Amino acid sequence: MTEYIIIVALIAVAAIAVTQLFGTTVRTQMGAIASEVGGNNAQADVTAAATAGSTAATTAKTKRSLSTYGNQAQAGEAGTQ
């Protein structure tokens, strides 16, 4: 039972990390889908989602260490600007 709890905890931590990196992209894409379903043109939202995805991918490739630990929150929010 303990092993399963550890596995679930690791999956939860991984899900939180992915949400931090790609959360803006997913929210923007969902907004674009909702706008399109409503009959509006959502090209600006689609472009914003692509930009946020590129920023998140670049941030994900950045090497992390203890010296850059304090910058984690700003790096994860880079796609929100």
C-alpha cells in the first residue's frame, strides 16, 4: 500500500509541474475553443496560446539548480505576459 501512495504522490507532483509550465497554454486554448463554439473568431486567442506554448517549452528546457531555485515562480509564469 505504501508503494501505491508514493506512486500517486509522484504523479501528483508531476501533474503540478506540468500545470505550472503549460497551464497558460491550456487555459488560452480552452478559451479559444469556447469562443469558436460561441461563433466568434478566436484567432487572437489561438495566437496567444501558441506564444504561451513556445514560452513554456523554452522555460522547460532551462537548466535548474539550487542557485536558480528562487526564480521558479517567475519562470512558470513567463507565459502569462
